[in-house]
Amino acid sequence: MKRLTVPAIRKRKGGEPLVMLTAYTVRMAQLLDPQCDILLVGDSLGQVIYGLPSTLPVTLDMMCAHGAAVVRGSYHSVVVIDMPFGSYEASPQAAFASAARIMAETGAAAVKLEGGVAMAPTVAFLSERGVPVMGHVGLTPQAVNALGGYGARGRSEAEHAKILADARAIADAGAFAIVAEGILEPLARTITAEVACPVIGIGASAQCDGQVLVTEDMLGLFERTPRFVKTFEDMAGRISAAVETYARDVRSRTFPGVDQTYLPKD
Ligand code: KIV
Ligand code: NA
């Protein structure tokens, strides 16, 4: 199976829904890759992997290290790497330097950045210079301090209009796809209908051109899950049960057993 390309993803607009999940580590990437179209090395790794309070402290070093692991663990999906807070907002030139480093150090084909109208010139600058960009509008976690929390967006008419304008600007600037996060369902449908590139929803609408979730959320591995997450498996429960059995076996000296011990060959 050859690796999908960015143009192939773009062509999926209005077609079979795109399947996207986050991945931060090599083994998880290997397990998700055959089923996915896109693996996102999300800056959500700040909370999920590092226990940070938000995505704001995530660094380029962290994104590069995890991004390289995910590229090594996949051969089919397009790997997209989040640009961390502070690495792209100041200018298109700063964004290009960060994106070039991410692509050179990881081998990933694309980056993702948060923002709307204000980021459109940056999306155009990167897209015209060989850096495929995925946008991210609506609830943009790097803006948590400006937004005042992680609640759903697009409830007021003004907010609805702003998010639609953001999506249009990013799409018109050349983004190959856009993540729409935490917005009212009708707004997600409107954005999907109005922009030319695929719109990938998370807490958005089943009518988007694809869906993304944080893998640890859908596997029941993270402590807090927002309303839009469906828990497809209780991995936390399964891990706890396995560790309970291990602890019991160690304490009763039933592990290691004969099968796990090197015995002398008489
Ligand atoms: O960082 C992340 O995991 C994301 C997805 C939730 C879209 O940006
Ligand atoms: Na992110």
C-alpha cells in the first residue's frame, strides 16, 4: 500500500468521509495507520502525553520528536503535524522556518495551524512554497485564553459569521483541508457546503467531509472526555484489570512461571 498524498486527500471533498486520528508514538501509529487516511500528530500531546494544563507550552522539539516517530510507524496515511503555539503566528516567514524544520526533521507531508482570517496570508505563504497546510477553525485550543474556555463556538450570530469567514479565508488561501472543532452542527454543515477543500469535523457534524478524534479519548484512555467524544473502547479498564492480575501474580510468586524462566539444560 503506497502512502496517500495531499492532493489525494484534497480530492476527497464531498466523497467518502476521511478517517483521521491523532498519533504521537510509533506503536500507536502502526496500529492506526492501515485504517486511517490521515494521522495527526496533534499538540494535544501536551495534555495527553505530558500532563500539561493546555497546548500552550508544547514546543517544536516535542512536535519534531513525536512527528518523526509517527512517520516511522506509518506507511499509508498522510501524516500532518501541528505547529505549536508561538512557532508560526508572528509572521509568514517565522511560520515557514518552523514548518520547514518540522518537515525536514520528521518527513511529514503537511502541517496544521490554528486560526482564521488573520492566518490566511500565512497559509498562502506556506502553500505557495511547498508546505501543504491544514487549517483549524472554531474552537481553537491554542486560543483558550482569548476564548475564555473550551466551550462550543458559533452560538451567537456574530460568532457564526466570524467562524464561517475564518473557514472561507483559510480555504481560499490554499489550505488542503480544514479541521472544524467544537461548533454548532448547522454551522459545520454550512462551512462544509461552502468551502472547496475537505472539512474534517471534531464536535462538528456527521455531514463534514471526514472526522477526527484524539485516539486516547476514543479508546477511553484519557481522564476527561468532552461531549463530542464517543468512547469506542474502555482501554483504561482493560489496562487496570491486566495490571491488577500482574500485581497479584508477582505477590503470590506465580509470575514468572515455567514458560517465562530460563532453566539449566541439565
Ligand atoms: O491537537 C489535536 O489533537 C488536534 C485535533 C483535536 C484536531 O488539533
Ligand atoms: Na491541535
